[in-house]
Amino acid sequence: MNKYFRMTTMTYLILLSTMLGAGLFAGIVVAPVTFHTEQWLGAEILTQFQEGQIMTENFLRLSYLVNIILVAVVLYEGYKFKKFERDTVTQVATFFVLVTGLLFSQYYIPDIITMQEQGVEMTKSIAFINTHKGSEINFKIFSLALLVLIIQNMRKACK
């Protein structure tokens, strides 16, 4: 592996790892704190709807990073595919990262924002609950596929 491609690989791995870390942090730390503000503020100042709006803004900003990651994955994995450095696990993980990343940033986030703009009652509907649950499952698949992609590329880079 030449010097420039090795540097590109390291940058790519750092970028993927940053995305994984940001996603895990949002789900493990930010969401529980945001949805239980009464524990941290001592009183119920925000409604669940307002907490949901804050959380949506966090995930909207996270979706910008997801889009950057998608471009990086297409460029890097596309280049490696073209150079015949491919394996089935990496191809499947790449597919899942791309599909679930696009679903998250281009389908779920805009859909959730649209429903929130319709008011509190809409966020209590079955459609909103199912959309929200789907986005959670989708992001978990995205994170798992991202982890597989990181491991596969690290394994190849360490040869």
C-alpha cells in the first residue's frame, strides 16, 4: 500500500469511527438526558414534545455528518472496488451503510420533522410512533454496518 493511500485509509477509518462514536453518543447519552430533563433541572420545565423537538434538532445535525460519511464511503469503497480489492462482507456492509444512511437522512428525519410541525397530537399518533421506531431500528443497522466496515478495512490495512 503506497504512502498516500495509507494516509487516505487512516483518514477514512477515523471518519467512520467518528460517525460511529457520534451516533452512539447521541443514542446512549444525549437522548436519555434530553428526554428526562426533569431529573436534571429539578422540575418539569419542558414537555415531552419540546424534548422531542430538541432531540430532532440533534439528529438533524447528525444527519449532516451521515451524508458526509455516505460520500466518503462511495468514493473510498468505489475506488477499492474498481481496483479489484473487494470481498463480500465489505460489499454487504457498504450496501447497508449506504441504504440505511440515506433512509435516515433523507426519509426518517424529514418525515419526523414534518410530523412534528403538525403539532403535539400528531406525535402521539401510531404513524409517528411507527416512524420513530423505524428510525431507531434503521440507525442501529447503520451503526452495525459501519462497525463491520471499520473492522474489515482495519483488518485489510493491518496486513
